[in-house]
Amino acid sequence: MMYASEEATARRLVELERRCEEYRVLDETGDAIPFRMTSDLQTILYVGPQAGSLLRIADDAWTQPGFFEERLSPDDRAATIEQFRLVVEFGAAHEAEFRFRRDDGTWAWLRCAMRLFESQGVTTLAGHFTDITVRRSLASDLSQMQRLEAVGRLASGVAHEINTPIQFVGDSLAFVTDAVRDVLDVLSSYRAVVPVLPAADAERLAEIERRTDLDYVISNIMPALQRGGEGLERVATLVRAMKVFAHPDGPQKAPADLHEAIRATMVISTSEHKYVADIKTAFGELPLVTCRISELNQVFLNIIVNAAHAIHDVTSVTGERGTITIATAVDGESVVVSISDTGSGIPEPIRDQIFNPFFTTKQVGKGTGQGLAIASTIIQQHNGALTFETEMGKGTTFHIRIPIAG
């Protein structure tokens, strides 16, 4: 026979077991991944079963000795280990953020909330891992966009300030060119009457011409003015491109000429491609597209620069110039901008990773891995799609699809 107190205890035990099971289910199915680790940080004793699916790391890898430290980013490793050791030493709860390598070689940003846990005389480190990769990516994108916006405003202002003196110089050069042409005509007429002058006067004029090297001046002054005009026009073209490229967007999307934007971007990116590739265009008939044009300029720039770098990798071996082809067309309710290069193509193992934030195959200092990630984000925000086709040894084509109506 069970007494009332025993029945109450039994009910409490059943209730406690039920609550423990509810907590376990909640803890092992949520986005925060529970873990326990030895106090020397060498071995993870337990990790929630959702870790494999959420972080794409095999279940049996977690409990291997040295796994945690080995998977930390080299840039974060020392600081992260030190933070964990401080928790062990002082026992205070703490949070840390760091990059952790997945099985496929990509990086996840993790936030770890942890504290010391003692049970049956054994001290371990316990807490939760949370994948914050998307949040960090969005924060990075926002920061990048803000920097680009600030640079764009500055560039637009500089272009505006340069434009006025360039107009002054251009007008002055045009006046000087016309005036010199007239002076040369007058000089030619003067020379025609030299034979009828007294011999002494003719000799004096001939001496002046020899002293000033007049024949050399006459033959070179107009070509020099022409070269000056061409150089000034190149500067003016660059300034106009800067104004188009850096034009700040308003709070709402607005109709824009994509061809004008692409031409401006081609000028802005000249230093990246002029030594390795020629740019060809195959523009179709496009309507105005409702968009944030300065953001699309950034997309075009990122992809053109990537194309130039891909071609450079080939030309550095073959010595042959490559080609970047930009084509536009209307496809239903959208426009499609296709940017092709004659690079070496994208290797199959990394094709699924190229739009991931911070993924790059370039040497240190040559790229942050943000260009295509930012481009993809911008196109998604325009309700469009960024896709690609690639063939090893042939090259790659990126297709930018944007709704005409925004």
C-alpha cells in the first residue's frame, strides 16, 4: 500500500521526468546547439543532435580530441581559446563569437554562450552554439553598402567639382586651337610675300625662323593641341562616368537606363581590364528599368572585375588577351544582363560556394570574398536572380535577371 507522501513523491518524479523530457526535446531541436566540453578544452563530451544538420559537420567529428581548436579559424583561434580559458579560470558566464570550419571547407560564424558546470565532482564547460552566419553576413553587407554609399556621395561630389574646371579648360583649349589655326593661316600668307621683300629684311626674317625653329613648331603644334583635346575628353568621359556610377539613389526605386549604367561601369573598371581583356557589347533594345541604379552599378562592377581577374589568370600563362562580353535582352517581364569572360571557368567543387560570404579563391590581399555575395544580395533585393554558366577551359557567364517594373 502506498502512502500519500509516497504517492506525492511519485507524482513529482513523474512530473519531473516529463519536464526533463520536454526540456531535452526543446534543447535538442532548437537552433541553439547544447554542448559540454572538458575543462582543458581538448574534448567535446556531448553536442546536441541538431549540430550535424545545422552546421553541416559530421556527428562523429565533434567528439574527436582537439576537434574544437582545429576547426577554429586561424585568425580567431588564439583569442577564442583565451576567452574559453578565462571562463574556466574565473567561472563567470561569457559569450564569444568566432568562425568555425564546416566539413565542406566553408566557414560558419558561431556565437557561444558558456559557463562552468559541476556534477559529481567533475567540472566541465557547458553552453550553446548558435549559428549567426546569416546575421554577420547581413551586418557585413549593410556595412559595405554604407561605405559604398559614402564613397559614392564623395565620388559624385568630386566629379561635380572637377566637371566645371574641365569645361573651362576644354573651352579654352578649343579657343586656342581655333586661334592657332588662324595664326598659322596668317603666317602662311606672310611667308608667301617674303620673296618680294628686300634681301636684308628677308634674311632677318629667315634668321628669326631658324632661331625659333618655326618649321618644327608649325608641324607639331596642331597635333599637340589635338592630343591635349583627346586627353581632356578622356578625363571628361571618366568624370561623366563617375557621376553616373556614383549617383545616389533616392528612397524609392526609379526608372533607369541600364545601358548608360553599364557604359559608365565599363569606364570606371578600365584599370582592372585594360591590360588583359577587350570589352565587347551586344546591347538589345531595353526599356527603362525600375531599380536602385547605384546598387546595380555595384553588381556590374563586381562581376566585370571578377571577369578581368579570371582572364588575368589565363593570360598570365598564355600571354593572350581575353574578352569580356556584355549582352542585354528583354525576357518576358524582365531584362537579362549577361557578362561573359574567357577565363578558365569555375571548378565544380566550389560552384556551390561562390555566392557565400567571405568565400574567395584569390590570394590574400586580392579579394575579401564579398563581391559576389553582395551582388547576389542586391539582386535578391530587386526580386531578381543571379545565376551563372561555366565550362572549364572556356570561361564563365553570369546572368543578371531584373524585373522591368521593379
